[in-house]
Amino acid sequence: MELKSTYGNGFIAGLDAKAMEMENQADEAYALAMPSALGVQENKYSALFKERGTKNARETIVSKTGVNRMLRTGESEDFNVDDRSSGYRVELNPVKFTQSVEISKDLLEDMDADLQSKFDEIRDLKIGYMQGANLDAFSDFVCGFTAQASLPDHLSFYADGVPLFSASHPIKSSTSSNTTQSNYGTDAFSETNLETARLAVANQKDDRDMLGSWGSGNVILLAPTALEKNAVIVTKSTKRSGSATNDLNVYDGLVTVMSTKLLGSTITALGTSVSGTDGSWFLIDSMKSPFIFLNREGFTPDTWQDKKNKNYIYDAEARYTVGHKTWRGTYGNYHV
């Protein structure tokens, strides 16, 4: 029997803010109708981060499982009974970011017209915002092996008590002897280890330990720039990379490579001492990416003059949070 206590406050009217989204794990239940894992379907690339907007100071994502398969029932026998269960919650709390440029009245008046166009303050502030937003978004991966209690406040997460990439994600309401599952490894990037990670995503289960459809289609291979060459060789070679045989390379069309310097060893996530690495790499289900960029207030510029010294102030603000609504559909290998 399903009761209020089954789901918690996130499903009970009046006890919590309205949920921004319902993550229904039943939607990911395994079905024969799902596309082939060999990439022969018309599965197209989708955005890594799903951008959402809000007018609220806080948003909540709740989730639930589906029910198990139907069981054979004899004539006149009672129907079989099963329960659904809630998953872990996600709280998204947008954080305020600001920046400004101050120019003296004399400098502005004396600046050559051609030079003034090169000093486009609002444009420079917009570029700074975009750089920061990108860095913060990818810090979800940089901090993906970090305990939730140590994450910066601009990162939101699936509150199961372990890092995004962990060998011990709890199965909240397991119907089997399994109590945890993993989306974590420490392997260097290679064709063999790519296949290990791909199969791990394909075999992920929901919060009742029921098989899901994560990883059934095209996946994104996300890597730091230092791994870009090897990633392209492994996934795009006509023949199987590193092999003298006539083996077919099955990854061309199955794996989409994305690389960024914002994951590398020169990067430190804002508000932490956590740095990226040049050897860590990630898989993400391209059609079910759980990563979110939630905008409370987009890039908002303003210009004003200080009454005391007549200097001109160009400033901008934004409020957002980034994070993930579940760990499923992802796999992370931490390798220095």
C-alpha cells in the first residue's frame, strides 16, 4: 500500500514548494522497443545541459520508481500487488554572481571614438559571464568525485549522500539483495575501458533495483583536451584502433566525442580547492542527460554614474545554479 510516508514531503501538497519537475524512473524501464545499443537507430546528439528558467528562489525535483513486471495469475486468484517508491530529492538554489568595470569621467571624455568602441564594457562583462557560467557548469564534472558536503553552493545534486560518480550509490527501496550500484571507475582511457563504462551505463537500475533504459542509444564521451586525440582515434577510426585485423570500429556513430579545457588540470572549481585532471573521462547518455542549468536571472547589465566622483560604473549580475537531477545515465573515470 502506498502511503504519504512512502514518498515524503515532496509529494504532499502544502508541505513543500511545488516541484519543478517529476523525474519518473518508470519512464526509463527497460523495454524491447528501445533502440539498439549498437547505434543503428536514428538517435541524434542532444545538449549536455538542459537549460531551464525559473522565477522562484528555489526549485525542487522529485522522483519515483515504476512497478515491476506483471506476474502470471491463475483463474479467480487475487491480482498481484506492487508498490512504487520515491527516489532522492534535488534542491536547486540559484546563486547570485556579479562583476563591474569603473571608468573615470575624464578617461571617458578624452577617449578617442575609435578606441572607445574597443572598450565595449558591456560586451566584456557578457564574455566574463559566459566564461564563468561555462566553468561553473563543467565544475559539476570536476567536482564529480567530491563528497556532497564539500560541494560549492552553486552546484545542485541528487541527494543520495555520495558523490555524483561513486561505487556505492544506495538503491533506496531495493526489491533484491543488491543495496548499491556504481557509476565510477579509475581506468585510463582506452577502447577496452570505454566498452566497460558503456556497458556499466547500459546496465544501470532504478531505486528499486529494476533494469532501466539508460545507455541504450548514443552516448557522449566527455574528455579533457589532453585526451581529445585518443578519444577521436578510438571512436572515429574506420577500422578498430590499434588493431592490424579487419575488425569494424563499432563506436563511430555510437559515441559522440566532446572535449573541453575546462576539465583539465589547470582548472579549479569556484569555491573549492578541487582541480580537474588531464586523464579523467566521462560517459553521458545523450538522450537522457541529467545535467541542468537553471537560470533565475540571466545576464543583466546596467550603467550608472557615481554622484561623488562622476565616474561611470558598468555592472552586470546573474543568478543561476547548475547540477544534476540524477546520477543515472552517467559514468565517470577518475584518472590523473
